[in-house]
Amino acid sequence: MTVRREMRPTAGPFRLEPPSAADSPPDPDWLLRWCQAACRGDGKAFARRLAWDGLDPASASRRAEPSEPGAGAPEREEDPAWRALLAGAGSLPPPSFLDREDPVPFEEVLLPIVLAAGLRLRALPSLAELDCQGDPMADLERALLVQVSALASRVLLREMRAAFRPSQGRYQAWVEALRREGRLEALFGDYPILARMMAATCSHWEAQCEALIRHLVEDGPHLRERFGEGGAVAGFRGNLGDLHRGGRCPVEVRFANGLRLIHKPRNLDLDAAWFHLLAWVNRRNPPLPFAVLDVSCHPDHGWMGFAQAAAPPGGEGEDRLFRRYGMLLALFRVLGGMDAHMENVIVCGEHPILVDLEVLLSPRLRPIAGGEPPPHDHPAFSTGLLPRWDESQSHPLDVSALGSFEAQRHPAWCWVETNTDRMDRVLRPDSVPPGPSTAMHGGVPLSPEPFLEEILAGHRAMYAFLRSHARALVRPDGPLDRFRNRRVRVLLRNTRVYQKLLVGTRLPDVIRDGRSVRLRLELLCQAFHRQAARPPLWPVVAKEQEALLGGDIPLFQGNTDGLDLLDAEGGSLVARAFPRTPLQDVRRRLGELGPRDEALQETLIRASFFCRRDGRPGQESDPLPDPPEGPGNLDEAAWLEEAHRIAARLRAQECAPRGARLRWVTLRSLPVPGRLQVDFAGPDLFQGLGGVALAFAALARTTGDAGSRAMAEAILRDLAALIPHQRGGSWAALPSHGLVGWAGLLYAFSQAAFLLEDAHWLGPARRLLPALDGGAQAPPPLDVVDGLAGSIPALLALHGLTGWSEALERAAGLAQGAVALLGGARRSGFPPGFSRGGSGMAAALARAYASTGESAFLRAAELVLQDEDLSLDAGAPGGSAGTPLPGWADGAPGIGLGRLGVRGAEAGVGRAMAATLALGTRGPDTLAVGALGRADILLQAGHVLGRPEWVQAAQALGSGVVTAARLRGRYRLPWHTSGVALPGLFNGQAGLCYGALRLARPDLVPCWAALAPAGPASGGRRAEP
């Protein structure tokens, strides 16, 4: 069986006039479909989207009407370009570029189109001036065949299936019928958008090939002088990357004597400046010299020497390779490089060589809602060299230069039984093999993990070199001067987003209808649909759609000395889009070099490799067992002292440069089990800066520490700057609901206002209220982490502190929405537990009943708990039967917490607390799933139900955690071997500090686990009828 893995969906047409309504049948639901595609059905957001383009519903409706003749409608009856595709093909001889071992889908159908384009190419006068060996033009024709197959194959598969059933032996007859009697022409008539795209593809392929041949002829003497005598042109290899600016992409040229060059259809001054910098470094006694490629620059194109992949010499040669990788990482990061992924770095012996440098010195955009760029856009994470999961995939892949060292399982669309009756396109298990950035040893990919210390040694050595040569680098005659006034590419979205959209536009039901193609590309607008005002980057969307309509990957640029975002041709698209020029960023990073920054970079390197392993949480084996008997419970002073110690470590791990916003390194779990990502902590309450601010505010209130107050206020100021104003900005920085959303920050601001005794912080909390209006079209989740069960108590805590009616009204509205959602089958879909289970929802509804007296809320809470009890009785994890899970999130402690506010649930609380006590200090020490969190829940239950024995047990459990940590030399945090001490409230050091403060002053510090209100009421109230 022949299997062909489908090519990347970047091959396609080069330019296309936007499809008009004349290509489409009447569609009365046009505006509804447009609204759904652009704004997920949000009518208000759609009205804003139309206004940003100067439209209203009436004028937008007219776009759905067929164009008047002569008013710009495409000619349908005259001889359009697509008809010329078939003219002149006739009975051409069989081509030499077909490969029985690697057939192209529907190549027999598409050959006349390719051969007709090839005839026109071979008739070029410049081709006669080119010295060729054999027929190298056949390689270019095959590249075109691959492109048009990627464009048309899905349509042809549908037509084939409609013509006959598999196993009837009719494939060849069907192909012959298409190629005669005008049937292929009739098919193009049924798919006018496809026909136009095919014509554009061929036209732009011819233009690119003509330019390549002309450059070979005109540049020949210079190439021989620069790269040596190559002899006749023996062959080409096309489709070497994404298509930009009318289908242009690099092409490899092979010469008769073995010389190989890469032709790039863009100016290579930036690439030449990079290799000039490497040569400058080599002349100054670096730790190890870099390999330098020759580059020939011309205004609109360039030539680069070929980097031949080769295994490093064994032993010390492999060590030197990975030391050079570390050196390359230090230099590339300082220069703001991005996109050095598995295909853009080639291992040539003991040298890793970057071969695509268009994203060097890439500028950072001003964030849409103000503030700093998102954490993943930081140069420390975006180089592409270090292991990092690509989250744009449903199943994350690591496509980095150093992380793609093994085949990674990944489903892929493949063609099977190609060009037979049983031909089909199926999704099947596949694997992504290592790229040329992976070193080989005896034919086996070489993992970089055993060479981590070599990578770090090379990084340290190059870091020291850069510090000692920083002034020389930036002098007027220094190597950075070569980077002045150079064009650099700006990556606005992950390329895979564009690739998926291109695939979508080629589906048979889409590509035959011009409006459907347009609507598919309107998905790009969804990134802006939550913005209240026209975003500065709005002009980008039209350029993206224009490029994708032509089959290109959109291309945006900047200038190394400029602040404007430029389009593919260099025109200004968004003025002052960047806060600094790229060269200013380079100088700033050079100025930040020092011990603090170097320690951060080493932490990120180690953590990046740690995240490449399976990160499923497990029970850590501790070097010392927990002591059977501690020296006694800690008193208030001892708890406050311990909180100070934890906060001092947390403060020491803050890693922002002087004058920048505070930041901490963290690890976060991806949706795929076992996948972790290293990042800077985000703004949220759950594991980000909101929780860190709350911990420092609590320490300031309980101890009067001025440094903790200053730290809390600095973080809160940064978080307040993220909140959009009502007349503009975007709520897209965070989801609306739950601990990870704006609701979590609302809780952080309101409780910080109490803890810091400063009503100023209630202002940001009030500004956050519109984020919880519930205007989203899709029903929100119901859980605590990212749903209504987290938003309702956050609003009620704000109301309890301020008495604001708008907070209570919003909480009641969200509770009513939750009850409506619970009226269906979703109620029984809850797993047991608090964070994402029924206990959390029940607790939120019980709080809503206690604040409003609305009996429907209490009834719904009781029903949810009944369902959870049934689930637990049936053996679901988390209950007190069997081995209970250890934490607030999904175990017995959280199940008990959810029943505290509901009448008649005392027995359930008692069973849950008994199971909690039986767990002792098992597991980590964190709040969400650990021992200190269990102590806090025992404390809360003891206060609410008047059980002093639980309060005493909480103190004993917490004291045991601290005693064991002191003997062990550390607290048990998840993934501690990564070198990252997590900063967050629910799973990290801020939580340890907060837990200690809760055990010291529960009268002042509110219960984190229930999002309880601050003050004496934080002990909680029960919901009584």
C-alpha cells in the first residue's frame, strides 16, 4: 500500500483577487454566518467589527448581493486565466519528474496544467543562456505539481468518490475522461475559486522560476568568484519553506561539480550582518570559534552557502557541539532572535549553523491592552533553540532545535493507496522525525540532555565574552553597526494558525463558494472580538486575509531602527507599533548582562530541559522521613517568623531587570498529561502574580512589614495596568471567570484592599466588574478554577467588604445562570472534588443563598451534593472510602469544604475531615493538593462548625509540615528538581507563606480555599433556610 504523508499546507496560489458575491449563490443568512465566524456569534462585538471597517449591517448585507455587470465582477464568460491553463497542453510527452515510489496525489489529472506552465517556462530566452546539465527544469515542475496537488486534491477526491465506488477498477478511466471531452474545464467551472487559485499558482510559479533563472545568469560571474566554480546547473530543490509575497520561497541549486547554493527571494543584508558578527567574535579569542557561511546580497534576493548536515566527531567533538549550542543561545538571545527551530538550525559536524535569520532582532509589539508583552513572547522563551512545547497543536509538539531530538508521535493526514481506486485521505498515527538540528551518533539521534552541563558551560563562557565586549559591540564602528536600517520579520501569530486556515479554505464545500472562503478567513478577527475600541493592529487582519486568499503565509516586517509595523512590501501598516527599536532592545539586553540575569538564564535552560520529560506529578521521595513527634505546635510568633522566611526566599527569586515589572519564573501544566511549560508567572490569582500579591499583602497586615507592603503594592499596580478601561481596550488578556480569570483578580484586589487597609485598591476591583457581566455566547464552565463557581464567591467577597449592590447583583445573576445550566444533564457531569467538582459549585450556590435568600440557589446546591454523594458511593475517587485523594482540588478536604455552608451536611463534613486527618503530611506541602492546604481546611471547618479539636489538629498538622521542611532543608513543591521554585498561591511559595499566616492569624487572613471574605467574617457562615 502506498502512503504519502500530506505536505505542509503552505503550498498554494500566489495572489488572488478577493472572491466576490458573484462567485456565490444567494445566502439570506450571510450576516449571521459572518457574525459567527468573526465574533463567535456575539452581535455587539460584530457591530464593532463592522464599524472598524466603516460598515453597518445594511452596507454589510450589500456585500452579499451579486455585483452589477461591469462593476468589478469577475469575467465569467470571457476566456479567463484558468482556461488558458489547459491550452497548449495537448499530448505532451511523459515527464521525467514523476516518481513511482513517491506519487503525488492526482498527478495524472494535474499534469496537463503543470506541463503547460513548464512549456512557457522552457520558452524563456534567459534559459538558453543558462548552462544546464540534463533537465534541471523538471525539478521545478515537480515542485509546482506538489503545490497544485495540495490545492486541488480534496476537491478531486470528492469528485472521484462521486464518480465511482472504490474497487471498481475505474480510476484510470476516470482520469482519462477528465482529461478529454472538456470535463476538467467543466470541473473548474463548478469551482471558480479553485480555478482562479490554480491559475494564480501557475502564474506566480512561472514568475519565481523566471527570476531564479535570470539571477543565475546575471549573478553567475559573481557567484563563481564568491563561492567557486560550480559548473553547469544540475538540479533544483523547491518548496523549501513557507510561501510569501506571491508564492516566493527559497530554492536549492545544485551544480555539476557538487557545489550547492540556496537562492532566497529576499534581501540578505541581515543574514550577512549575522555572519559578519560571528567572524568578528572569532577574531577575538572566543571560547570556541563559530562556523561562518558565505552570503551574497542583492537588493531583492540573495545567495547563501549550503550547510551540509554531518554528524559530529565522537567524544570531545560532541562535547564541543553542545558547548557551541550554549554559546549560540547566549548570543542569539541578546540579539532578540526568534524561530531557530528544528529546520532552521543544521548540525554540521561540531557546529550548529543558523540558516534562516529573517527573525533576528525581531521587535516586540506593544501589547493590545497595554503593559508588557505576554510571557511566552519574551526573548528567553522565543528563540526556538531551547526545548519548548508548541501549544498551537491539539497534541503539543516540541519543534525546537534542541528539543526535537527524538521522533514524536503525532497524528497526521496522509494519502493512502495514492492514485488508485482505493485512494483516500485519512488521519492516522504518525511521528515527526528529528530535524537537521539534531546531532547523530552512529546513525542514532543524540539526545542533548546528557550534555546539559556542556550547554551551560558554553552559555557561561559566551555570556562572559559578551559582558567583556559589550562596549565594543555597540561602538559606531562595531559589528552591530551592520544591523542598522535592516528589515526584520515580525511574527504576529503562530504560522500553524495560518496553515490551518489555508487547509480550511481548500475544503470542497468552501473553495467553490467565494463567501465561504471569506468567512473562513474571518476567524482571524476572533482575536479582537472582545475589544471595545478599534485595536491598533486591526489593519493587520486585512493584510492577513489578502495574503491567505493568495495562498501565502502572511508576512510582516519591522526596521531595526524603526518603530512602525511594516507590510510585506515595506509600507507602514501601524505607526509606532513597537515600544523600542530592535537595536535599542539589543543595547538594553547588553546593559542587563550581569550575575542576576545570568542566573535567570541558567534557570530557564535547566527548566526547559526538565519540561521535555514526563512531568506527571508524583509522590516525591524525601531524603528524611517526617518526624514522628515534633517539638510542639508553633505559636503565632513562630508562624509569622516562618512566613517571613518563606517570603524572603520568594522575594529573592524575583527576576525582573531594574525598572521593569516584577516577575517570577514558574512551570505550568498543559492540557496533555505530563506536559509542562516554563514561563514567567501570569497575572492570575491561581498560580500567578495575583496570588503572590495577596500573600505579601497578608504578611504586611499581620506583621506590619514595610517591604512586604511595598512588594504587594508594586505587583498590584502592575496588575491594575492590565485592566482595560470601559471605553477601550480588551478583556482578552484573561478569561472572565474563575481563579485563573478576571474574577480571581477581583478577589485579589478586594482582599488586598482590606489587608493593606487601603481603599484605593477597591478601584481596580470595581473596574473589573464589567468583565463578569456574562455576555459571552457560549455557556461558561461551572467549576472554581475557570468557571462560575470561582466568580460567584469572588463577587460575594467584594460585596461583603464594600456593600456594593452591583457586586451582589452580578453574583446573583451568575448564580441564576449556574442554576439554569444545572437544570440539565450537566449537573451529574461533575467529578467529585472542589476545584472542578460538585463541591465547589455547591459551596458557591450556598454562599449566594446566604447573601440573597434565594431558595433556588440552596436547592440547587443540595442537589449537586446529592449527585456527588451518589458518585462517591459508586466508588469515584476523592471520597473518604478507600484511599482518599490528598487535596482541596479533588480530594476529601475539598469535598468537606463544599459541605460547610449547607444545612444537614455535618455528617459528610465529619467523614471528610476524618479522611483528611488520616492523610497526615502525605504528598506535597502546597495549598491546593498538599498538607498545608489540608491544615487550613481543618482550621476553616473547625471555626465554622465550632469544632476546636479540628482547629488543634490543623495547628499540629501545620507545625509538622514546618518541622519536616526544616529537617529536609526545603518544602515539598511540585517538580522541585526542575530548579524552579513555583511562586504561586495554590501550588507554590506564596501559598506556603499564606498558609503560615492563616494558621497565625485566621481572624485577619481570609480562607483562600473558599474565596472567603476578609475580616472577622472569614470564618464563614452557614446557609440556613
